[in-house]
Amino acid sequence: MRILVLGSGAREHAIITSLLSENAGHDIVAAPGNAGIAADVPVVALDPTNGDVVAGYALDNEVDLVIIGPEAPLVAGVADKLRTRGIPVFGPSKAAAALEGSKTFAKRIMDEAGVPTGRASRVGTIDEAAAAIDEYGAPYVVKADGLAAGKGVLVTPDRRAALEHAEYWLHHGSVLVEEFLAGQEVSLFLLSDGHTVLPLSPAQDYKRAYDHDEGPNTGGMGAYSPLPWLPKGFVDEVIDTVALPTIRQLAAEQKPFIGLLYCGLILTAKGVRVIEFNARFGDPETQVVLPRLVTPLSGLLLAAATGGLGELERPEFSDEVAVTVVLASEGYPEDPITGRAITGLDKLKDAKGVTVAHAATVAKDGGFVATGGRVLSVVALGDTFALAREKAYAALEVISLEGSHFRTDIAARVAE
């Protein structure tokens, strides 16, 4: 197939790596990509949030499938522009992508569909925020209603910090104050063609910047898959109580969800609850889910885009485990320092069971330079979590980026 992948992060690099691993002769192009992606496939400099430009390129180049990686093009309605021109696209419409673009919308859909989730209040003023914060009590959970690049959520025992977070995001729109839910978190990806869903393997990511879940929230500092501690029947329960009710509610509202439904879940003492929905592959969970995928990814995504998931079996995954650790620039997430050289990557080209997904890099002087906060995802496969962790952290010792940092406890609990 001729495939266009929109995006420029480690998630898109992982998607492209999975497509290339099929050895099916796909003609893959990324837009705009990054330096690591450009080392694997051609890249084109077009704006992935401009639907007319993307559709024009896809038509001119006879693209068979467009895969939308990040949330911004989805919320901008790029998928709509492609579908109106008859181009198969993996990614929901602007209306359906509001599941991620508006937490208020997502809560309403969950309420209508009877999906288990925590209580929440939408507030528009600081006085309303203070009242809701006091009603729900500590730990306080305050979320920006719209897209916030992984930085809109604050969970804190500090009331003043909660109010300051609410006040900051109220300048950008409304805010949600939610009850705190305690338990283990799970990320579950489900492919949807608007009617049918097929699950991928569960994963767990690490949102806090530093070891022991300390520091500010980030876009994700690492992940692992599978989750050996999940109760039997967990995936089927999520399909029956979360995914299908949500998909059916959206279909009933003439907003069919075609793409990747990311369910951010928590296992509480009262059962599974939804923390949030995203409308695309998660980052960094994609980096550990796709390397274990045995079923060809291209066939799954095309079937979702063209309404054919009902004809497919559930995707198969290898018995290997996967761990990814994110290398971040100095100062991330508050104020990352960019423009510094990355060295050592050439020494990992032949490392067995280790790959590096680029998130924020450009090529310069025969090497790479960091251009953002989360720079690289080091991914390792192994027969055990202990072995996968050993590979991942050994690879990180080879890579050099001045001032960079990474968590040292990714998947440590399951490796014991």
C-alpha cells in the first residue's frame, strides 16, 4: 500500500517501524516527520493540520491509506477533509475527536452511555473552581477542558496549587474539577470502524517526571506491556462496559468513531473507571504495544478505515514483553533546553531487541540535535521484564545528551 503517516513524534516513528516490519513493500511517507523518521522513510514538509493540503497531497500521490498520529489534526477536522474526497483515513472526524478535544464532551458521552467514570464539575470562574475543589476534597484533580499537550492535568494535595492550576487554564477556557480515583492505571487501545472494536494489548505509562511518581505531569516518561497483574477478563469487561457503549453512543449521535479509541482507565476498589479518552494512539504506550504486535498493522488500520473490522479476528501479540524509557531534555517539562547534540545512537544500530523512536530531533552535521522536551524513546524487547529493562537502560547509557534526564524505575515493579 501507499501510506501517508501524519505526525512528527515517537508515536509516528513507532507506527512506521511497525509498518516496515511487515516486509510487505509498503510505500510509506511521513509528514512532516522528524530526523529519525527521515532515516527510515521519505518525509514531506506539509502542515498536517491543514486538511485541504493533506487531501490534495493524498490525491495527487494516489495514497491508499492516511494514518493520523497526533491529536491536533484530528481536532482540526483533517479526517473529514480526507473522507469527503474518498480517501481511506485512520482517525476520527472532528466531531468524534471531541472525545479528546473536550473533556466536558467526553463526560457527557460517558454519562449518556452509562460508562463508569468519576464525578466531575465543569467550572468557568475561579470561585466555581474553589467551590468544586472543596466539594471533592484532596487529593485535588484539576484538568484543562481542551487540548493541553499532556500538561493540563494536575493531581495534588495542595489546595493553593490546585487553585493556581485552575486559574491558569481558565484563561484558556473552561476547567474540570474531578474526584480523585485511587488504583492502578491502565492504557487500553481499541481499533474502531464506527461499529466494531478490536482491542490491542494493554500497557501502563508513567506520567510523572521523576522516579517514584514524583514531579510534574508530563506527556509520558516511559511504559511497558503487557500487564501481568491485570485480572482475568479485564479486556472483555472494558469492551463491554466502556468501548462499545461509547462507540454506540457516538454512532447514535451521528458521530461515528473511526480510528483508535484510547481508554485511560483505573482499577479502583469499586471496579474499572475511565479517567480519560484520547482519539489516537498514546505516546509512549504505542512504543511498547506495536513492537509486540504479530498481526500486520496495515491490515488492521485499513479495515478500521473502511468498515471491515467485523471480518477480522482479534490481533495477536508475541509473548515477549516490551519496555520503553523516554530521554528528556534538561528542564522538561517546565522549560526544556533544546538545540543540544545527541551522540551514541550509531552504537545502537545492531543492538538486538533494542530500537530508538525519535520524538524531537533534527539532523545536523551528520548527527542529531534535540528540538523538544521528550527527545527519544528507547524501546527494548525481552523474554522477561528484567531483561527488557536491562537492555533499555544499557542503551540509555550509550546515548549522550547534555543535561538530559530519564526515569530509572520504568517497569521496575513487574521486574521484581
